[in-house]
Amino acid sequence: MEKRELTCIMCPLGCQLTVTIDGEIITVTGNNCKRGEIFGKEEVTCPMRIVTSSVKTEKGVRACKTSKPVPKSMIFEVMKEIEKLRLKNAKFGEVVIKNVLNTGADIVITANE
Ligand code: SF4
């Protein structure tokens, strides 16, 4: 049996989680809601993260992020895809990469300037 101590990052409360792995059975304690349980289980099986970055345009750079979390192991590759972009312009809310690297997440512009 293995125990891992984690901080839930799904909301500002930051509950301290204890994830117990006993073979295929994973239990989470310390969470105040279901999201913490899901986060704790994912974190020990396939950790996921939102990626934030910036896209180069002719008018400067625009902040962007993934529309949903992507596997933590793919963050570097997703960043490389974003770095390849050279756009004329990009507006708030615009999808600049659809389904980046087949993760199911889009790259979305999050600021106008
Ligand atoms: S377990 Fe729920 S209440 Fe606690 S930090 Fe995570 S999301 Fe927030």
C-alpha cells in the first residue's frame, strides 16, 4: 500500500489530500468535494493540467490557454505547437489550434492585448 500527500488545485481552498493506492483500489481522503476525489485519483494515474502560454502575432503576443486540461506528460509538446504559430492577429476567445495533438483541447486566446 502506498500513500501520497497532495494539495488539491481545483479551487482556492487547496484541501490537503491523502491518496491511498492499494493495488487497483485508489481512495482519496481530505477532500471537501467530489472534484478533489477526481483530482486525487487522476493525479496518481494520469495527471492533467491546463497549459497557459502566449502566441506570437504581427501586433505582439497574445495570452492563450488550453480549453481543458491536457496530460501533464504532454505539456512540453503542446507548448512547442503554440510556439510554431505566427498569426496576423488574434482576438479574445478565438480558437487558434483545434484539438491540439489530439488531446481534445483547443488553444484559445485569453486576451486582446
Ligand atoms: S477538494 Fe473541493 S473544496 Fe477542496 S480544494 Fe479541491 S475542489 Fe476545492
